Amino acid sequence: MMTDRHITQAMLDELRACVKGMMSEKRYVHTCAVERMVVRLGELYCPDLVPELRAAALLHDITKEETLENQLQLCEKFDIILESTARLAPKTLHARTAAALIPEKFPSFATETVVRAVRWHTTGCQDMHIADKLVYLADYIDDSRKFADCVRLREIFWGADPAAMDETARLSHLRDVLILSFDMTIRGLLEDGVPISLDSILARDCLLLERSQR
Ligand SMILES: [Fe+2]
Ligand SMILES: [Fe+2]
């Protein structure tokens, strides 16, 4: 997999046009909103990664609208081993299938940073990298989202004026907002009576541990 980064504005514009053809208008509007949000977050936390963050945002939901049957076929094709509860949480499959498709369909964007961020955008994971965190959060709080939890989290994140913070405070703020997002997601899953991804538990545990070690 590529590790160097040569993602240009022209490449991103071409990618945006390409993913538009792979999804509904509604999903495309969301995808572009995630791209804009991840640029704002990237400028605060890791300006060097902004081109890869944008690529990950554009690619994160490319398989979201595939049928369950197609998702499962893609899993088989890419040797993705599913745990027994995967069929009970079909919404999480698209993160795995999208990440698996990138090296084949979009090799010029297949950096480790991009593929990881797409892979973990739904559940989070243990020891999330900064790009994973920012794509995950941008997907949660993009401006097209109207759900109460999303609106609340967006207000909590930006309301604290992270741009005015020093680097340590800004990272702590990100960590605290992510913990809150996992709390809200896990609570929602409990209410719906559906499985909770172990990756989300591990993601939250890692962040809690980090907070306790300050
Ligand atoms: Fe998604
Ligand atoms: Fe999304």
C-alpha cells in the first residue's frame, strides 16, 4: 500500500465526480458535507493530512447503498471474515467493503491513512489514529445532519471554540467529544436492542484510559 501522498486538488475533484455516480443525491450531499467538515477539523488538528482526509471523506460511504446481498458478496470477494453478529448489524458492513474496494478501484488514493479512516469510520477502533478520529467525527457532525445527537455534538465541539485552544487542550477536547459520541451511539444501540461492536467498546475504553492518564 502507498505511504507517500500525492493527492492533488484535481484528483479530489475527479474523485468527487466519480463517487457522485455511485450513490443517491442524498448520500452525495452528505458525502460532500463530510468532506467540508473534515477540512475544518483537519486544519485544526493535522493540516498535512487534509488531502487524505478529503479523499477518505469522499470514499467513506461508497458502498453504503449496496444491498445486504451485495455487501456479503463483497465480503466474500475480499476475504473479509464476519463475526456471527455481523448480519444483525448490517449498517457496519459498508465501512469494511468500502475500505476493501479502495485499493482496487481507487489505487491512487489507497494510502494507509485513507483506507484506515474509511475502515473505522462507523465503529471506531482501538488506538484510533488522528485521521480515523477526524473522519469518524466529521461523519457524525457534518452540517447536513439533523438528528438531535448530531446537532448536540456539533454544538459541543464547535461551541467550545477549539481554534482558540492550545494544542493540548484542543486534543483533550477532541477526545472528550469522541467519548461523548461513543456514549450516545452505544446508548442508542442499547435502546434499539442491537449488537454493540466490540471495536466501539475498545475505542471508548482507549479514550477513557487516555483521559485518566492526564
Ligand atoms: Fe458510513
Ligand atoms: Fe457517512
